[in-house]
Amino acid sequence: LTLESRLRRALQQGQLVLHYQPQIDIATGRIVGAEALVRWLDPDEGLISPARFIPLAEVSGLIEPLGAWVLAEACRQGQAWRAAGLPEITLAVNVSPRQLRQSDLPAAVAQALAQSGFSAAQLELEITESALAENHEHALRILHELRALGVQLAIDDFGTGYSSLVQLKRYPIQVLKIDQGFVRDIPHNKDDMAISAAIVAMGHSMGLRVLAEGVETAEQLEFLRAQGCDRYQGYLRSRPVPAAEFEDLLRAEAPH
Ligand code: G
Ligand code: G
Ligand code: MN
Ligand code: NA
């Protein structure tokens, strides 16, 4: 069986799961969001990384049903956490270039929200900078339709995709996610430090929230805090964890 047909079967048989990585407010240290990241629980191979199957899903077209499942599952889980009275957080979901190219992405998002009852304002969609650059006018139209639903929009892997500032200014976005490649070598690489600082300053001057990805050390966090970066995610606080484990982290945040 090819990997593609195994993946197709895994999707049908419910062998995909979402893990959640906390997003932390740097000023308060509290969990204010989570990024949902898909994993494949194969009965024989165990946990298969999305780095192995997302690119395949993207070229084969499987990303469409897979992406719809991820959206539905994240919204279902987010609504369950709300119903359980846990602190309100944003849930970030990755949208692939091919999903963005589809004209019915806004309809799929609206359906996931309606079926779950999850609040649009708590759903954040992550779109990579390179996907936006691909077909700018179409992407812009889809972003406006998504924004009209009330969801938040983030640019993922920011700084790696060569989008022009003229384009950036036109995107109806709320969040820039600094690519982890710029965070990794803080505080040793002065260029990366200058770039991270510049992204925070530029994002703020455009009225955007800035989140740093891949924060692994206290020094990196201190540098980002000094720049006024709003949020971070990374192994320093937590890896992406299964839903039950994330729920424990969130419960520990609630006032006792
Ligand atoms: O944890 P990490 O190994 O989860 O993710 C590897 C890559 O897979 C990242 O680039 C991440 O954005 C991508 N990825 C993880 N989950 C999803 C998803 O649900 N949809 C899409 N399109 N990409 C995902
Ligand atoms: O492409 P995207 O930014 O959506 O994917 C995020 C990827 O980064 C996932 O594979 C996730 O598991 C990984 N990740 C999250 N935090 C860290 C971190 O602190 N260090 C490293 N090296 N990877 C991280
Ligand atoms: Mn992401
Ligand atoms: Na990223």
C-alpha cells in the first residue's frame, strides 16, 4: 500500500489526532492560545509526523478532506473546552497553500464553526507567507471572506516568504508569527536578533500582534520580551501535547 492510500484510509478510520502547543502571553506568562498540529497514529508505525504526510496530502489533494477534518476537530475541541468552563483561548489552525487556493475555504470554515458552536473570534487561521505570495489577488479575496466570518488571521513563518510590504499592508490580518529560524540562534546571531526586533516593531506599527515561534531558551524569551513581542510558543514552555494533556495545562491556569 502506498503512503497516500494508507493516509486516505487513516483519515476514514479516524487515525488522525490533533496535538496542541500552548501560546503564552509574554507579559503575564499565561496560556492565551494553542496551535493545533495534526498527527497520524498508525497502528503499526506509531506516531507519524505531519512533516512526512502533509506535503503528500498537499500534492494528492487529500489535504482538502484532511484540512476540513482538522478544522472541524479543532472547533469541536475548542467548544468542548469552553463548555467545560476552561479559560477562553484562541485556537490556531494551519491552512495549507492548496486549501487557500480553493474558493470554498470560507464555506468550510463557516461550516466548522456552525456545526461546533465554537466562537469565530477564538479561531485563528495560520497562512504561510509563501502561500499568500502565490496568487496574490485570489488570496486577498479569500482572506477578506474569512475575516468577514469573524475569525482571526495570522501569517505563519513570517520573514521567509518574500511578501512585499505593499502586499502585507493590504492583508486583513491580525497576527505575525516570527519564523523559528530567526529565533533559533538568539542571542548568538546578531542578524537574526535584528530581524526579530524589526518584525516586532513593524508588526506593532501596523497594529498587529506578534508571536515568536520555536522559543527554547530563557535567553531567547528575555530578548523577545525586551523587544515587546506579545506572545510565544516553543519547547521552553511545552511541546505540542495531546488534548487531555493540554487541558491539564489549561486547568492549572484557572483561578483556584
Ligand atoms: O509539529 P510539527 O512537526 O507539528 O509540524 C510539522 C509541519 O506540519 C509544520 O510545518 C506544520 O505547520 C505542519 N502541520 C501540522 N499540522 C498541520 C495541519 O493541520 N495542516 C497543515 N496544512 N499543516 C500542518
Ligand atoms: O510550520 P509551523 O510553524 O506551523 O510548524 C511549527 C513546527 O515547529 C511544528 O513542527 C512544531 O512541532 C515545531 N516546534 C514548536 N515549538 C518548537 C521549538 O521550540 N523548537 C523546535 N525546534 N520546533 C518547534
Ligand atoms: Mn503554524
Ligand atoms: Na511557523
